[in-house]
Amino acid sequence: MIEHGPRVVLVGPPGSGKSTIGRRLAERWGVRFRDTDLDIERSTGRSISDLFVEQGEEHFRTLERQAVTTALAEHQGVLAIGGGAVMSEQVRQALGGHRVVSLDVGLAAAMQRLQMNRSRPLLVGNVRGRWQELADERRPLYVEVATTSVLTDGLTINQAVDAVELALNQAVS
């Protein structure tokens, strides 16, 4: 494992709990939480949705690759990266050697969680169908980069954080 960088990186599809679980995990460990989507929004002064509409997905993915590689080099707390970041070979290589937890979620649980957040540019139109398509496409890549995985369906935030900690401890032993 890499000695520097984040204590853990969270990957997974939209609605898997990367930001929510990441914040609580960071709180529990007494470290900072960082989300590369928020980094991009802060640095550009635009929402992810606006970036997609105004400059296209390809431009956003370039910003995302830069944000992930920067965060991996600088951040030492809990890091959550955007759901599509693993589509980049450069990002997958950069994640090598880091402790990466893939948070997984089923369609029903994801839809419940995503009802509260309408700012997901790739989930327009047939949200259920599009989410399933993206999850099926990306799931093998989440597994590829992960040192361990946690299914978050039916778990409270604290239960999910407990499950992440347990999975990390088991991955080490």
C-alpha cells in the first residue's frame, strides 16, 4: 500500500453513499473529508450539471482526472471520487496501491437515495434504466480498483461506516 495519500478512497455508483458515508467516516477518524466533484465545482465556479451542459462530458472528464490525481497526491483523509472517474485508465492506474472501498448499492436503494438529489447530469430521462446501465458498465471497474467492497443497501449511515471499517480491517489481515 502507498504510505502517503488518503487513508481511504471511496468509489461506487450514484446513490451508493460515497459522500454521506465518507463524511461520517472522516468524522469518526478525526480526519478531513474531500469529494472530487466538490473540488471541480469550487475550482470552476460551476455545478457539475452546468459543466456537462455548457462544456460537455469530455471536458468534465478531463477536469475530473485532474481533480482525482491532485487529491490522491495531496489529501490524507477520506476521499470520495465521482462515480464515473473509474472509466479513465489514468484514474484506475492512479488508484493502484491505495486503500479503495467500492460502495455498492442495488437499484431500489439507489433510487430512494437519488430522489433527494436531482443534480446528476447522466441520470436524465429514464433515471432507473440509465442508472442500471451506468452501474452495469462501471461495476467491473469499481471491483478492479477496490481493495474491498461494501453493499450499502438497507444500512443506516453508521452501519455502513461500521461495515467499511470492518471490510478495511479484514482486507489488511
